[in-house]
Amino acid sequence: MFKRTLCVLSCAAAMTTAMVGCAPLVVGSVAVATVSTVSTINDRRSAGSVVNDGVIEKRLSYEITQALKDQLGEEPEGRITVTAYDGKVLLTGEIETLKAKRIVTETVQKSLDVRSVVNELAVQPTISWTQRISDSKLATTVRSRMVMEDNVYLSQMKVVVERGIVYIMGIVTPQENTIAMTVAARTSGVVRVISVCDVMSAERIKARLKNINQENKAAQQQTEEEVPSGS
């Protein structure tokens, strides 16, 4: 008998799923540290927020799996990718029923440190490995094209691709948002582009960066004070 499986992945782990299989209720949390430890230079999130996003992804992978098992009494078939950016959570992938999708949304909304939820789960059978590989390649292509743009900073964004649909997350100006969406839309193979970015004025982002730099310096100073001399 075919065993029902649910694969819940963090954003970082999802990038590797094109080459590996998903065992029942396996969460992709091992690779989350890669997201959490990236450089925060010029990041429009605080250092704490960058780390916290990785923690959110890892925690939700577990909480979603448990909630579905507890409320449905069994593991639904599906594949869920959890991507967090500054406390905003994007859910992509496929799920078996509308009820399961609702459970996932409610679980994420109640989770610690989650600011908002964008549930883009499709109620349909899990996509093929061929489609997943295609999505992975497409995401790489979109990111590469964004790197070539003078007015778009890929370090401020996360790019997720599901079934040819490109999702862009980040904290950006209206101009950056428009350019990023245009670059993605003009990439061969892209079906649609959806921005779930927090769009702010350049002035507001400048003020935000000033506050973040102050917070990061204060946190670094506190850490240095807590470390015993000579250690």
C-alpha cells in the first residue's frame, strides 16, 4: 500500500529537494542554519530578525506537521515550503484538501513571532520531480538576472518558485519592487510573478536602516561585555 506522506520544508531546505526524496513527516530544518547565519551587512532586517526568520521556518515545519496529524488523525499527502522574511511567512507547495490548508493557516497565525501569513498552497496533487527541478533552475535564473540589475539588491529579497510562479519577498522601495517583478516576468518559463514584499519609501527604509545599525551595535556591545576577558 502506498504510504501517505507530508513533506514540510524550510525555505533553505526546499532549495535541495529537487535532488532528494521526502520521507514521511521529515522536516527540512537542517539547512535552516544557512539562512540564519547569512551576513547582515546592508540587510534591511536587524541581525536578530535574520536569525529569528530561520527559527520561525524551523519551528513552523514542526508545528504544521503536528497540527495536521493531530487534527486530521493522519498524515495528508502534500509538500509545504515555509519561507519567512522579517516575521512575514509565505506558504507554498501543494496540500490535499481545503481543510488541511485551513489548518496550516491557523497554525502559522498562532505561532510565536509570526507577523503575517500569505498562504499560497495549492489544493492539488503534489507536483512531479521534473517540475520541482524546473522550478529550482528557474529560481536560480531569476536570482542571477536580478543580480545583474543596478537598482535591485538580491540581498534584500528571497525568491521562491512553485509551478513556474515566482514569489518575491523582501523590504523594498516601490521602484525596486517594480524592477524585480519586471525582471522575473521577463524570464523564460515564468508563469506569473507575485510580490509579497513590504514596500516602503526610500526615506522610511533609510530611517529603518539607521535604527537597525544602532540595534546591531548595541547587541554587539552587549555580547562583548558578556564575554569574560582573556577568553
